[in-house]
Amino acid sequence: MRSESHPRGRRGGRSVQAEDKERKHGAKTFRRGRALAFYEMMNMKSIALKKQLETPELQSINPIIVGELKAVETLMEEFAELFELYEVEVVIEEDNPIETQG
């Protein structure tokens, strides 16, 4: 039965299968968006920890900060692998190149 307010019905002329496909894709996109947001939050924590390493006032707790930074970066790597966020990891690394100290 078609709706009077919509000339092509509730689905706009789309089949039930097309509507189901859109719903499934939408949920996947939503979860991916949340995963990307979490990854970006972890990246911001990593950047903040790197800045703290350079702060003279925090040199006394430098080993603790280094440990936290390693933990955050390990989580980021595992999270990127689990959610297949490889392209995001590359883009973020290009935006914020890591300077190696040697």
C-alpha cells in the first residue's frame, strides 16, 4: 500500500532488498566512524605525551611518560590492525611526522 503523501511510497520506489542493503551499510559506516574517532583521540593523546616529553618541568617523570607513550602507540597499532584502519594511520603519520632521536 502506498502512502498518499509520497507518490512512490515509503521507500521512494526502492525495493526492500535495496533498503536492507542501505541499512547494513549505514551501520558499518557508523561503526567505522566511531572507530576513526577513537583512533584520532588516541592520536591526540600520543601527540600530547610527546609534547610532555619535551617539557623541562616534567623531566623527573620522563620514564613514566615514555611508558605511557609506548602503551598508547601499541594500542593505536593494534586498533588500526583490528579495524583495518591502515589508510588512516598513513594519513595521520604524514600529517604529524615522528622525529626520531638518535
